[in-house]
Amino acid sequence: MAAAAPGALGALRTVGVRLVAACCARLGPAAWARGTAPRRGYSSEVKTEDELRVRHLEEENRGIVVLGINRAYGKNALSKNLLKMLSKAVDALKSDKKVRTIIIRSEVPGIFCAE
């Protein structure tokens, strides 16, 4: 990895300070004092229903379970919430003696999973 120019890091810090100062000025010090300043939202905090659809197939396909990832707004990116849901679903299915195959697929057309 190449070393940064001597003044480059200082310049980046200055830009960061200016951005934070501009943000604080826009909100006003009272917002920060009240604790109402904006917080970073993480995708795992967003609780949406139907991010994971579990479908048990019937008749000649009995024993096959389809786990459908349905996060169109996030291009099926694996969030903490989705990983937790997948883990719970697989744990429940692995103890079910009737399940012989699990298929993981996308419910969003044209997208399987984003990194």
C-alpha cells in the first residue's frame, strides 16, 4: 500500500470537520443537546415483513421447502435481520424429518443477492 502524501490526511480531517460542523449548524445545537440529532440507521433495524418467505411444496414435491428472499428495496442484500431469519428457518427445518430439500431463491425478478 502506498503511503499518503504528508498533508493528505490532515486535509481529509479538515474536510470531515467542515462536514460535521455544517451538519450541526443546520440542525442547531439544541437538537444535539436534546438528543434528537439524527442517528445512523442500520438495515438490521428495519423490520419488514415478508423479507423471507417460507413455502412448503405439496403433492409430488412434498418434502421440498423454498426459502424466498424478498428484499427488493435492498436488492436482496443480506442484512442482520435477514440472516437471523434464515438461520431460524433452517434450524426449524433441519429437525423436521419430512423435509428432504431446501431451496434458497430470490422473490425479486432479475436479482438474486447483492453483496
